[in-house]
Amino acid sequence: MKSIHSLFVVIGLCAISKVSAQITDSSFIKSSLVNTDSVYTKPDVYPQFPGGEKKWNEYIQKQIVDHLPYLIDDPFSNGVCVFKFIIGTDGSVIAAEPQNMHNSELAKIFKKALLKGPKWIPAQVNGINVKCVRMQNVTFYKPQ
């Protein structure tokens, strides 16, 4: 009877270790499906500027106001500049390129603001920080 009791204990321990191994294996599978070298366009959680969209808009507006004389003097900075940038796994902007208005002061100012600005809260896939691309329009029209 003692050997049967020991057998149940051993079988029970094996079953418990099998269940915990399955939990670990599924989290491993989940994380192994995330490629942190890839740049995601549709993550589970999108990157966010610290303080949210309101703070993001305030930050960009301040950059434009601080550089207003340069923008007013530049004939190429009138309109909407479209920017594509990549936010890294640590929240830093690792690449930023204008999609139009390439040589305008507006594009130069916006790129500098992106690269020198605060770190973002990074995007996530399956709870893991990933690189993510973001598109952003910045508009400047010269006062009449």
C-alpha cells in the first residue's frame, strides 16, 4: 500500500510539473513569435508620446513657434509636411524622413524635434517592446 501511495505522489508531481512547463512553453512561444528587429505597422499597442496626444501637439507647436522666423523666411515651408518616423524598442526615434517638402525649413525643424525630443513609450506586440513606424503631418501656413 505504501508503494502505491508513493506512486500516486510521483504521478501527481509529474502532472504538476507538466502543467507548469506548458505555461512556460506558451509564453516562450508567444515571445518567440515577436521579431524585435522588424518594424511593425500594426502593433498591439501603438507608441505614445509621454503625456499623450495633447502633449505631443504642444511639443510640436512649441518647436514651430521657437523657429518661426526661419519658417517665415523660407518659401518652401508653406503647407503640409508629411513625416515617416520609426520609434525604437527603447522609445527613441531612430529614423525620421520627410515624405515631401524635403529641403524646407519645416522638414528640418520637425526632423530635429523628433530626433532630439523625449523618448516615446514604445509600441508592443504580445507584451514585448517593438519598433514601430508612424506617419505624422505637420502644417505651417505663413501669415498673410
